Amino acid sequence: MTSYASIGVAFLVSVVACSSSRSGGSSPTPSFGDASHDGAVESGGGARDARADHASVSVDATTVADADANGEASAPIVDAGGAGVCPSGVTWDTGTLLTVSTGQDTFGAITPDELTLVWTTGGDGGPTSVYYVDRAAATTAFVNPLPLPLAADSFRVGPLAVSPDGLRVVAQATDTSFFALTRGARGSAFNSVPSTTEFADVNSDLTMGETVVELGDPVVGQKDQTFYYSRYPATAGVGLPTVAESSRVGSAPWADGVSVDGTSLLEVAGGRRRRPTGVSSDDLTLFYWDQVSGMEMMVWRSTLSGAFANATSIGARAGAQPNAACTALYYSAASAAGTSLYVAHRLN
């Protein structure tokens, strides 16, 4: 599984507390993070390393629907977002630095209520740790993060997911199969024994002699009834869909996913992938990292059974995930210190 900033690179983990050094991303343009906001209130008002223009971004009728293999605009966008939780026309501010960020961080996941945050720290071949932190209210800052109890070299560095209640963190073993670490309540420590029970059907794609050779990019839906992820075949040709969606009833194991319908928007292009990072609370807006353009994208569908369409860039806000009301967006982006964690607030 690859990182968002460095296409095709994956490395193993050595768990240490508060480790250092992380790549600042590959593109030379300025950041969506704003170091001048250090210490500002981090609430949602009720990210993975990357770089982009330092400005608010509006999703409107002039933005592009998709990009071709050269990263060039291919079509104008029309409003497919409708009146959903995250409709088109959303405008985000430049972002506030999260106080727990060290400058060597890659965003992992945020709960819909903004009370539990998960991310990785470190990299560039050095030791890397996964951290989590809880807070009592979205209007207060995150403080006192703790490392997840992950055994060294037992899993892959990369995207993470967290359940809406903050009690399960989803990561991947070295063979890319999904597993979860659990705890009984917020404020308590996570169990160090990984569980694969809820992913038995999903992980079977790796063991049933099928063409899938790698899984990736876990995203738990905000109601814990949908699960989005990537499944990569041995040969990733042009026009091959890699984003899958699974569903369940209650707390049953996830069913084997089906390919997400998004025409060419969610397919491999020029060997580069579209990788899910977040989803709105109504499951009508998907956020994904587009390796073709090197940007984070939003894409919409009008019904749960409909096709996603009219993707548009929100810049290099890597790994973006919204809160429940889609009034706050968490992500990682380049900063003066390297790569940092941010929250952007909706302006309209």
C-alpha cells in the first residue's frame, strides 16, 4: 500500500513513543496548512502529507470534474451534490494547525463527533508510531496523545480508520489484510491483540486465489454500516475500478465489497490510483486522494445506489475526512515544520 505523498512506496513500522522525521510531500507549491494559526481553537465549528495553494477552496460550477493522466482538466462540473450533508458549493478556509501535531505527521482518521483523532508520526525510513488522542468536547484542543500498542514490524504504515464511537482503530497487517484494535471506552487504552473477525469476508480476497493481491485505504462510514476500501489486482490497467464499498447490518462482519460505481472517476489511470479517504455522514459524498492529479477530491452521488459523479479538487488536503455535519474537514498538509495535521472550517 502506498502513502499519499510518495506513490508506490510502503514501509514497515517500528513502534516508539513520540518519534521523529517525516517527508514534507512531493509537490513544490505552498500548503493548505497555516502555521500562523498555531494555538488557535481546533474545534470543527459545528489529512496525509501533501502540498497545495494556500487559499480557501470553493466547489462550484467552474471547477473541474476530473483530471486525465496528465493532470489536466477534462470537463466542467455540474451540481450532483444536491442538498446532501456535503453539497457542492462548499467553501473551506485555509486550515488551523492541530496542537498535537509535531510537523512529522500524517493524518489517519477522525470520529464524526471530532472527539477521537488517529494519525502516524515519523517516517523517511526511520521509526514510525501510530498515535491516538481523545477529548471531551470538539471546542477544546487535543492534548496528551498516546501510542497505539502495535507490535514492531507487524503492520504496514499507511491510511487508518476509526469507528464512529472511537473504540476501534483499523490498520493493516504486512500482507495488507485489515485488522482492528479495540477498547471498552473512550479514555481507556486499546487492546494490543488485533482482531480480524469483522473483516473475514473482505480479507478473503487475498486468500481465495482471486486476482486481488493488495488491499488498502480503509474508511469506516460515519454510521458504522458502510466500509470503503481499495483492492488492487495483480495488473492495474487503465479503466480498472479499485474502490470497493461494503455494508452490514448492526455489528455483523463486513460483507465482501462491491466496486463503487463512479464511471472513470474512481478507476486507475496511467497506473495511478484513486484512493478513498473519507465519506460524509449520509454516504453521498466520497473524499479520495487522486494520484493522477496529486490532489484531494470530492465526488457525489444523488442516491445510495447511484453512481458517483462530478469530482472536484479541494487541493492537497491529503486524507481529508469531514465531521458529521460536514462543517469541518481534517487532513494533513505541508507546513514549515514538514507535514502537519489541520482542521479547515466550512465558510458557507
